[in-house]
Amino acid sequence: MRVTRALRKLRGSIHPQYFKGLTSDCPITEMPIPQKLYLSMSQHLGAPAKPIVAKGDVVTRGQCIAEATGYISVPIHAPVCGKIVDIDSAATPAGTMAPRVVLETDPDNTESTTMSPLSDWQDRPQEELITRISEAGVAGMGGAGFPTHVKLSPPSDKPIDTIIINGAECEPYLTADHRLMIEHSKGIADGIRMMCYILNVKSVFVAIEENKPEAIQAMQDALANAEKIDATVCILPTEYPQGAEKQQIAVTTGREVPSGGLPMDVGCVVENVGTVLAIAEAIEKGIPLTQRVTTVTGHIVKSPQNVLAPLGTTYADLVSFCGGLTAEAAKVISGGPMMGMAQPNLDVATTKTTSGLVLLEQSRVHIYRALPCIGCGRCLEACPMNLVPAAISYAVEGGDYDRAESLNILDCIECGCCAFVCPSSRPLVQHFKLAKPKIILKSRQAADAKGAK
Amino acid sequence: MTEAANPIYTVSSAPHAHSGDTVRRIMLDVIIALIPAMIAATYFFGWHAIRLMLVCVIGCVVTEAACRKMMGRNLAIDDLSAVVTGILLAFNLPPSLPTWQALFGCIVAIAIAKQVFGGIGYNPFNPALIARVALLVSFPAAMTRWHSPLNTARWTSLGWIDGATTATPLDMVKTAITSGDPIPFSWDGSMAMRFFVGNMDGCIGEVSALALLLGAAYLLWRRCISWHIPGSYLATVVLFAGILRVLNPDANMPVSFHLLAGGLMLGALYMATDMTTSPLSKKGQLFYGVGCGLLTMVIRRWGAYPEGVSFAILLMNAVTPLINQFTQPGIYGHKK
């Protein structure tokens, strides 16, 4: 086990106010089972899961209630015992409509269906462990929700030599990963060893920002006696977006993911600490992913906390568990304030990717009233991808998507640094989010047309 | 969910946080940075400095409001950019310039050089410098009539407008060198110190390098400007003037003279660093600064005018889009 520092600085970064002190010392608290759980079938990236239960069915904790519909998809399990009272469609925190299963819980029933524990995992074939991870519904818990079994099955022409465990948690306010590393460092270390076994990799970096000394210590201790792997705790400077995948690979290994490529193109797999813990639980204990830690925070939350809640818990239930609000909320963000999604109300429920719930009062809500670009160049310095946000934004505003594309808009990781620093409050990353899907669609259509000829 | 009275919260695309920086705050910082130079101008040129600064600020703000109103747009004067332009324009004027001519400069700066292009952020050239050059071409006599600083009448009378006039140091040097006469003053340490403090003939805001540097330090600290443009600009002038001096000491003034005389400090620290008209990237800013320095020295040494700062910066403004085009940063994940 070694401890290192970041190999290089981020190309661009910002230093927002973090406000992590609101919850960083709050131990993970398990909340009582809510009356109803609202389980979205689209909790991960890829095809939504397909319900295999019907209205009126009685299910037990851990029972699979929806199956994966393809390779890039994962199943969903009942977090607790109860009865299916409805199957309908509702908005996910990301704002898209998806099928939803409503579960009326039966908190007194502690029965559970688990898969067989694979405690002798080191003697089992890798494929079996990957299948288990897939069956347990594990998807990236850092925010994107990419199905984990896919990440752990790289094609044979992309050899993996390095695993990076993302414990940067660079988003302001959020402390869920921080607490996980302090309180579940052993489980995370187990998950790391399993990932190493599955990918046949020795070299592992655990990347943590230096504002989490307790987590750094805990992970060092947990990995101190790890055999057969070459683990390194990499201490990163506290700056946003240190936890972005491409940036993290660059600062820990010095490698750059090629434009349009994936971490596996440079021999890396990056996984969030929460996901690693879910891998360990799925393999060692046979427990599917049915709950997660969500940081419920904000200056107007009476007692901000890191809440362990079953998936499908509504934001309203989370807030009332945290004692309610001391003032009226003006903005509710699912995730962190830099990349999270604003919610219209508290009816939305948690998913596998809900790392935080941030409630802002009116005075903390920035209204983007855009002025013309004054050419200050701050967005260039803030951009971790070294783009020229000012120029791309003007191209998008003028409807010139070809120019936006030639200015490499598709390399944008949507971290929001440019919009954060802009003194003219220009909606820079907002412009890019608008244009990127259109540009991608257009190039796909062009490719299809070419293929048809 | 059954709660009917659930509030609807503000929904917008991420990010939901902002640094809090505003254009207004940047402009306010520039105004704060210009305070030492405003005090120096007032100290050296008395009522005329106050007159010109007031006229130019009011003239620019009123012109801006009038233009915006005529175009049916929001007034936008609360961004304070017209105030900055007004102060900088006044700084570029000789103390005796008539008020009506100064007002003409305000209209050129705001109406022609700024609002015609769409207002703040859209002007290709520095508005205050466009106005200065327009005045120089339109009223060459008034724009080159100089009155010594610390003139005894500076607080008592507006009459010294017609009193004894002098020439700027750059003027004297240029005249002497072209006619082959000796330089009419001796350049030594005490003279350099006099120039550094600001006791020399010139436009009201350009004379005191000391005051301008104080303000620039504030802007650097506030991160409103970076060292790249002033640094490369001044370094190029130092290098160019140094080489000329070494090659031919009789026909060229020392480096320190070129740094302190004329509008170089005002230009390098406040005019060339205008965000809108200078390149976006640091690399581009270095090229731009070097270009400004080269052009300034070429005009000073071989041009028709004794001073080349205004023209140099305007010419470099013109190539800024080109510089932006060729200094795109190397993007993450793209092979060089």
C-alpha cells in the first residue's frame, strides 16, 4: 500500500463553496421504512428494466421485481417486503418518463430472499462473479448509473491494467461517499480485491480529495494488509471537477482518454466507492442493490444527514426524516449543485444514482440572466477539457451547430465550470447540453444515410 | 403522491451554483483601480482634469443611455462599462482640450465604436482609443497642445488654456532626433523619478506611472487582469528600446525613458487589457502583447506620430479574432 499525490494539476478547475461541513461529521443513519416506495424502472444508464410482477403481488425483500432488458441494463429488486399496489409511469429525477412500480411496504415482515453468498469468490470463475454483479442490479452509484457488469467485461482488445476507485466526491455539499469510506472501508477494500480478481489487475488507485483526511486514513488502514494487489491511495487537491472520470484518470495515472473514447481505451476502469461496496455485498453476502446512502442537505434542512434509505424513497420522506425545513425551499437538486438535476417537487423518488438531495433557499439560487460575453477568458481557464466555451456558446446561440462541432463541443463533459465562473452569467454548459444531442443525432443520421447507399 | 399543494420549485439546467462574479463588479474594480490615477491627474492638472473626467463620464453614460433607448433596448448603463470608457477617454486627453471636443469624443466612443456593434462585448476596437484617434485626426492642434503639470494657475483659472504651451517629452525627442538637434533635456535618475511620479507633460491620466501601477496591482490581485498582456507588452518595449539604444545610443533614448514617457503604462495596463478586444487565451494574450510592443516602438521610432500606443493597440485589436483562431488550447484527449 502506497500513498501518493496527484501526478498533475487539472487543466482547468474551480473552487466553489463546499458546505460539506453540514453533514461530513454525521454518521450514516438508516431511516425507517417509508409507507410506500416508488421504484423507477430506469435507475441506470441503458434500457429500463421490465417489471415481472403484477399489481396485487406480494413480494419479499430482495426479490427481483423487474428484469434487465438487454446487455446494457440491470434488474431491480424489492428493497423490503410488501405488496405491489400500482405499476404506472412517472418522471425520473433526470426528468424523463419511465415505468414505475409502487410498493406498499410491510415493515414488520423481515423475510428476505437472498442469493447464495459467494464467500469463496477467489476460487470461482470470473464470469460467475460478473453474472452475480449483474443479477444483483449493480450500476454506477456516482451519478451516471452505468451497469457495472459491462464495465467489468472489457472487450479482449482493450486490456485493463489499472483500476481507479473514485472517492473524490468533488461536488459541493455531498458527503455520502466520504461517510461510506469512513464507515465501510473494509467492505470497500473487499470490493476492490474482487474487482482486481475479476479484471486480473494488480494496480489500484483510490482517489480521494484532501479535504477528507479521515476517509484517506480509513482507506489506508483498510488496504494496509491487502495481499496480491498493488494499492495506492492517491490524495487529490480539493478542486472541482476532480471526480470527473477523464480528469481523475489524468491526475492519477497521467493518461488521457482519447476524444470520444472510454477509460478502457487507456487501460483503466473507474468505479465509484459506493458501487465497489455494492459489488462486495452482492458477492460476499448475496445482497442485491436495494438501498443507498443519500446526503440530504442544505442550510434550510433542520438536521442535514447522510441517510441510508431504500431505493424508491420519495424526496418528501427523506426531507421529513431530516426534520423538515426551516425556511421555504426555492430549488431542490437531485445530486450536487454542479451537475445535479433540479426537481419540480418532492414527489420524485431516489434511484441507484441519487447521491444527494440539496435544498436551496431563494437567496442561494442563482438566476442566469445572460449578458453578452465580454471576452474575459475565465471560461477557458476553468474548462478542464481546455475547450473555448465562450466561442462554442456563441456558435450554439447562433444555431451554427457545425461550427460548435468543429470547436469540439462533443468533448464537453458538462461539468459546469464555465457557467460557474462566467461574469456575464451566460448559460454556457446549458447551451452545450442543448446542442450536443442534436449534433450526435445529426452525425448518426449522416452515418446511417451513408450506410444505406 | 397525494399531497395536492406541493410547491413547484425553480427548475433549471445545471450548474445550480455560481461564483457570484458579475460584469458590473469587474467594471467597479477597474474604476477602483483608476482612482490613484484620477487623484494624480487632479493633483497635476487641477480643474481641467476634473472637468475632463466629469465631462467624459457623463458624456459616455448619457450617450450610452440615448443609444440604447433609440434602439429600443434596455439601458444597460448599470453595468458601469460606460463609466470606465469615460474615465479612460478623459485619461487620453490633453488638459486643455475644449469641453465640446471631449463630448464629441464621448459620442464617437460610445455611439460609433461600441453601440453600433451591439454594445458591451461586441465592440471589436477599444472605444476610448477609437475616440482618442478620432479626436487626434479631427482636432490635431487641440489634441497636441500641452500645458505643464503643476502649473500655478491650475486651480485658479481656466484661462491657461490659451497660456504658454509646451511639448511632451516624446515630442521633443522626436523633433530633436529628426532635425539632428541635441535632446533638449538631460535624462538622468532624478528626471526619471520625476516622470515616474507623473510630473511631465502629457495626457491627464497617462503621466503618473506610479499611480497607474498601484491600480494595476489591485487589478492583478482581484484577478481582473493577468500579467500576460502588460508583461509581454512592456517586455517587448524594453527589449526593442534596449536593442536600439545599444546599436545607436546617439539617436535613441534609454529604455527607462520609453517606459515612463507617453502613454505606455496607461496603454499596457488598462487599454490593451480590455477584455473584449484582447485575445481569450493566455497564449494569445502573449502574442498580442508582443505585437502591441513592437508596433508601439516602430511608430515611436519611425512613424509620423511621436506616440504609438493608441495605434498599436487598435491595430492589435483588429487581429485579435485571428489570434483567437490560431491559439486554440490543446484539448484534452486530442493528439497534438
